[in-house]
Amino acid sequence: MATSAVQKICTKCNGEYQISSFHKDSSKPDGYHPWCKSCRLENSRNRRGITPDRFFARNRRHDFKPMAGKASARWYQAHAEVERKKAKIKRDANPEAHRAANKRWRENNLEMARSRVLKYQRENIGLMAAYAAKRRACKLLSTPVWANKFFITETYRFAKLKSKMLGSEWVVDHIVPLKSKTVCGLHVEHNLRVIPAAVNASKGNRYWPDMPNGGHHRY
């Protein structure tokens, strides 16, 4: 087994990760469990099941009602407000780490992520319509009279054509976002480009060239 001061190979998935991705285990020669944390979590969930039925089987009461979700669903529901505050503090303290973790989860659970988005959209049709109307109004207010509408239309047409040809979703991105905390770009042909939808989603309105803090989002 290959092990170094900072990396270790998981004997279950054969992936090589940083040593922090493994639980400590004093019974092992190197002081760490041979499986990475993700593999141990997956194995644990497979053994006890995703729903809490089996998890609470020993302590089940007559009024127990199984709920979908992770095994600690009942406990989390009882402490939801406190847990939400803790999660917000953690997100605010490590925004980049939080976004990276979300990205990894989406990549590993693509179908579940899509189904959640569709479910939310179906349950909030009015909210989605209001957001679309607000987005259209924002584009209208950000479009100066000298904007070349032909080139703008062709850019959106090119995005649809590229999606059809490549079999993946490509969208029109505003290089400088139309709305953010520090800048508001224009809806003009010079501020548009066609990029993969996944890249556009990760970029959001947080990155643009020549940002005040000197940052730049790399693709």
C-alpha cells in the first residue's frame, strides 16, 4: 500500500487522496483506516439503508413515522433551526470550500440534483415565473440603444446550435454580470460569450475580468 505524509491510496476505490480524507485508526500500521471517508460513508449507508426505518428499529415507538432522507432525519427535524444557523456560519466562513463540496456532490449525484431542481421548479411555478420576468426586465434595462440586436440574437442562436451539435448544454454568458454586489454589466454583443452551462452555473455573478480584488475565474 502506497502511503506518504500527505497522500494515501484507498483500498476500496483505489483512489489516491490526501491523508485528511481518511479516518484515524490506531490499530493500522500507518495510523489511518484503509478506506477513505467517502467509501466508509457509502458502506455504512448501504448496510443500514438510506431511510431511518432500520436505523431506529431497536428504539421504535408506537408513534414512530419513518421519513425519507438520511438516518438522522428525525433528530435534524427537531433541531433544524440550530443546525441551519450552524451551517450558515460554516458556509460564510468557508465559501469556496462550500462551493467546491457542492460541486463534487452534484458531479457524483447528477440525476438526483436534476430531479431536485425540477421538483423545486414544479412546486414553485409562480416564483420561477417572477424570476424569469425580473431577468427579462434586467436585460431590457441593461440594453443601451446602440446595442446590436442582430449580433445578440445570433449569439443565442449559436448557443442552441452548439448544444445540438455537441449533445451537451451550452448557454450565453454575460462576461461582466448584469447584476452583482459591485458591478452591473450591459446586455450588449461585446459582453456575451457561449460557454458550457456547467461552467456558467459555477461562475455565477462572482467572477469577471479585472475584478476589483484582482481575482479572475479560470475555466
